[in-house]
Amino acid sequence: MVPSDVAPPAPGLVVVSRHRVDLDEAKAALAVLARQRGCLNATIARSTDDYDLLVIVTEWDSVRSYRKALSSYEVKVESVPLLATAFDETTAFEVLYRQDATGVIEREGALVEKPQRIPD
């Protein structure tokens, strides 16, 4: 546990995914993810416009921590079945700017330049 006079680490990666699943199923899967090293925060929220639509948000200290967590046996067994129900859209985002009560954190990011798009 972080002492109250020390700011918690800022996330390096935010993962946002949308699902149509049972809330209890989502909570069980998220509990496993939240126990992984590098997971700073884990949240489930329900849409105010669509009762069956849940969003799952996890914050990680780094891309490496997230990828390592996904390779964990426990996560593969308990969480990947839920993660597989995510809408087919981009889910992982590198944190470039964050502002909270403790101040501002700004990062250049690992992708120094825009990646080239492969033509269809």
C-alpha cells in the first residue's frame, strides 16, 4: 500500500473495452486482472443509456505489465473468456497527458512517430 503522503504511480497504459455480459461475470474476471502486478486501477461502469452495456477500464503502469498480465495462466483461464467478448475496436491507449489534484504528467510516449498504415 502506498503511504498517503506519496502520490500513486501514474498509469502508462489505459485499456477500455465495451461488453454485453453479466455484471457478476465481469466482476470475477476483473478481480483476477486487478491482482496482476502493474495493474493500478480496475473499473466496471454501466452505460446510462443502455442498461446491458458495460465498459471495463484498467490502468497499468506500463504496456509491458499489461502484456505480461495477459500471459499469466490465471488470467488466461479466468479473464480471457470475458476479454474475448469485447467489441471489436481498439482498446489499449498509451497515456500521454494526465492531470489530477497532484499536478500534471506529460509523456512523449513510446510511439515517437505515427506508425505507417498498411494499405487495404
